Amino acid sequence: MPSYHVRIDEIPKAGREVHLAGHESAWRESLLEVAGGRGEPGGEASVRLHRRRHRVEVHGRYEVALHLECSRCLDTFPHRVVGTFRVNLLLESRGAPGAEAELTEADLDDSVFQGDVIDVLELLREQVLLELPAKPLCAEECKGICPDCGADLNTEACRCGLRPVDPRLAVLARLRPES
Ligand SMILES: [Zn+2]
Ligand SMILES: [Zn+2]
């Protein structure tokens, strides 16, 4: 079993620590999936798991570098994510109150867990995904693409202005059916 698959019954009293480094291929593949298959992702993470009676406490931190697609100009750009997280996995099969219990503010990081093996890669993948921007931008001031001529306005001038149209012809152009 790879080190990132942790059998709950085998977590020692002192806890278990899982390290992931850039050379771990499953970790790289997982990051590549998060990045939508772009670029050469890399990064490191360490995750500590502590077994409690009805739950496993997970503390983790990660630092990853991946490539995203800019939502304005569609260019691929490098993006770094550094984060820490804390999750409580409620072991439903072992009598955790689970979904029955009322969620208080402090329990927002709780999630119900079923099964005997915790996939640390999967936990990390979810956490990194949460930290990605909903609308990635290569730069705050990215000018995007001209919707008319398709020019990438970061690197070239809009070509629309290069076609001065005689106003009379423009009227005809508008009457012509779209090809
Ligand atoms: Zn952009
Ligand atoms: Zn244009």
C-alpha cells in the first residue's frame, strides 16, 4: 500500500505523518488533474493524522506549483498555491454521531468518512481545488481577447480598427446574411 493510503486501524497513538514530494508520480498526476492537464505540476505536502475515538483529525499543509488557463486570454500561466487545512473525518461506522448531529460553527471542517483506508492524496486534491480561483487570471490587468477579431490584446493590437468601413457599406454589410 502506498504511504498516502492510511489504514485507520494502523494509525499509531502518536499519529502518522505522510509526506509527498514532487517525485511521487501519483501526487504529480493528482495535481495534473487539478490543473486540467496543463503544464508540469510539482509541489510538496505533509499531512498529520491523529486517531480519536470516533474520528480522525487531519492537519495538512501544502505548497504546489501548477498551470492554469486564464479566463480572459486563454493563455496558460503558472500559479502557486500555499495552504494549510484541518479536517475532522467522522468515522460513521464506528459510532460517530455523523450526519445526525447538528453542525455547529466549530464543526464546519467535519466530514463523514466511510471505509477503513484514508486516501491522503484525495484529501489534498480537494483542498487544493478549493483554493483555486473560480476565474483564473494570468494578470489582474489581463486585457483578454477581442470578441470581434480574436486578437490577444496583451500581445497584439485589435484588428477591428484596421478595417475602416464606409458608413454606407456598413449598412450593406449588416444586411448581408451572416456566413
Ligand atoms: Zn490572461
Ligand atoms: Zn478586434
